[in-house]
Amino acid sequence: MNFQTADDEISRASFDLLLKEPFYAHVMAGLPRVLSEEVETIGLDWNGQQVVLTVHPEWFCKVLASPHRKVVLKHEILHIVFRHLFRPADRFAPIYSIAADLVVNQLLDPLSPLVGWPTWEMFPELGLQPDQTVEVYYVALAQLFRKMQQAGYEVGIDRSSGDWAEATGSPQSAKAMAALLKGRSKRGDDAGWHDGQDGIIAAAGRYAVGSLLIRAKERMPPHQWGSLPAALLSELNLILAERQPKLDWKRVVRIFCASSGCTKIRHTIKRLSKRYGTRPGIKVQRLQRLLVAIDTSGSIDQEMIQAFFAEVHGAWRAGATVHVVECDAEVQRDYPYGGRLPSFVAGGGGTAFEPVFRWMLNQAKFDGCIYLTDGCGPAPSTRPRCKLLWLITGSEVDELPFGANLNLEINQS
């Protein structure tokens, strides 16, 4: 078989993708490809530095029909997009391969999966739903596979006869699974997928694939982004979010607490100097009153509150006077912080910020206020008489006024 002819056919199929689905063609353009008869069909291989597409030339040109070539390429590219080739170490490879195929074969539209490729409809007794993750499908398929083994099924042994499938309680799904396992090599070669044993290599691979996908997306004009499936856009957004620099919110809280305060000069010697007429022994005394407001509408978990109070405790130990206010739709209670995490947080109703700032008007002046909230409430209209820092655990909320907004993940501690 002429390898150059096979390479030309792959380029032609890639060009067809470029005309109708440019994102996949841009990924192909950044993907090294190798023509080899060592694979039976087509497969992806992580060589430690990049993903390589390996294609059997005779299979691609003579066995695979021309309309099906771009289907196969798109199928493999979708595995790259979802980074399926970095398989977790505790996953059984044949079952994981089927679960990954269930994910990507739903995203081939307007193209259709080839005959014999896995679809979620093949497993009617399992209650599978469309648009699920590879982990969801893997759990369901692994449970079925265990039942098949208990019923006497063995991989690589013909079990077309017998009642083992009925013994699983899911005969149609079990027979479909057996057929897919038997024809696994015909669908694609996943022997080059990383097995997850080395976490550092897997992390490096996922990062390299992310870079490849980001470059492909950047080559597309913005008006074409809307043509991408929602699941694919979600995966791309996840990759971009992983690369955003993580702001150390604890450090921000420490800096805010340290900078919120005033100083007073105190004289350690009260008598005036007869020579200079001044009081020697000048000492700078820091004065700091912090208000900690907590949204107790029930949206902030105890783990987040504990992590937050660990930083507040540091300011308290440094000499700050800390006062705590608990508020949902209204101020529930207030008390001085004495070094212990509150054992009970009152509230659980709606969310309103205005009551805290109105309450502050009737109190002695604070030097700084930190408001821990999910941000889901009407913006306050009363401006506080001190510096304000919003710590927001929610996502996609409007910016709150009168102070800096710092967004946190609710499990970021």
C-alpha cells in the first residue's frame, strides 16, 4: 500500500471537516500522524510529549468507505477533546473504552456512528441517559460486566450459546456488551492510551492536549463558536478555567485585615523631658476593629466557614478586635469573637445585605468589614463607614458595590 496515497486521503477527509466543522480540522492540523501497519485500524497514542494519530493505511483507503473517513477522524478527535486517552489507573481498559465511545458517538451529529459502534440505546436494561460523562457510563457498564462474569462470561471465549445472558437480569445489554468486547479492535486501537499509573505524566499529557485544543479554538472566528456542541464548549471552558491563576483568598483576607486599622502614638514615659520639652519613649499602638458578616441563608457550608474563621482567628490573635454578625434576610445575632468557631450559625431564610449596613450605623466605627456570602441577594444601598471586602462563594452573580469582590470556590480551602 502506498503510504503517500493514504496520507493524501487523510488530508482530504480533514479538508472536508474544515469546510463544515472547522474546529475538528484545526485539531487535526496540530496532530502528528503516523501511517503504520502495526495497528489494525486507527488509534491514538501518547508518546510522552504529544498525542499521535496512528492509522493503518490499507484499512483507511480500502476497507473504510470514503463517506466514513471523516466520521472516524471526528470520533478520534472527540476522544482527544474529552482527554479520554488519559485513563484513570483503576479503570478496566475494555469497559472504559466502551464508556468513552458512548460519550463521543453522541456528538458526531450531523454524522452518524458506524455500524457496530457503541450507543447508549444498546443497553436498554441499564437505564442509561444521553449526554452523561464517561464516569457515569463506566460505573453502569462495570456493574453489568461483573454480573456477566458471575454468570460465566469470559472475555475472548465465545458464549453465543447458553443462558448466561439471562442470568445477568439484563440479557439484551449483556449480549451487546459481549459483542462490543469481541469486536473491540475493529473500532479503534486504544493500546496507546495512558494507563494512569504515573500521575505526573498523565497531568502533563492533559495539559498538552489542553494547549492543542485552545490553539484550535483560537483559530476559529468567534461567530463559529456557536456551532460547537454544548458538551464540547463546556469541556473547553473547563480547560480554560483550569489554567486561570488561582488567587489565594486566605492571603487576601490576611492583607485586608492587616491594612484595616489605624494607629495611635503612646508614650511609655509620661513626664516631660526638662531639656527638650517632649515625652520620650514613643510607641506606636495599632487600633483595629473588624466586623465579620456571615450570610446564614444556608448556602455556605460548614467547611467553608471553618476555613474562613481560621484566617479571622489569625487577625484576632494579632490584636484585632473582631465582631461577628450573622444575617440572612435580617440580622439574627451579633457577638464579639473570642477565639472559638461559632458552634451554631443562626438563620436559614432569604438573603439581604442591607440589614447589616444599617445595623453598622448604630455601632461604634469599624476599621474594616468582611462579608462572607454566596452573593445571591439584592445589592445594598447603604454605604458602610469602613473598608469592605466581599468574599463570594457563588458563581455568575452580579458584582456587589462599595468594596472589592473576591470569588471563591465553595470547596476552596
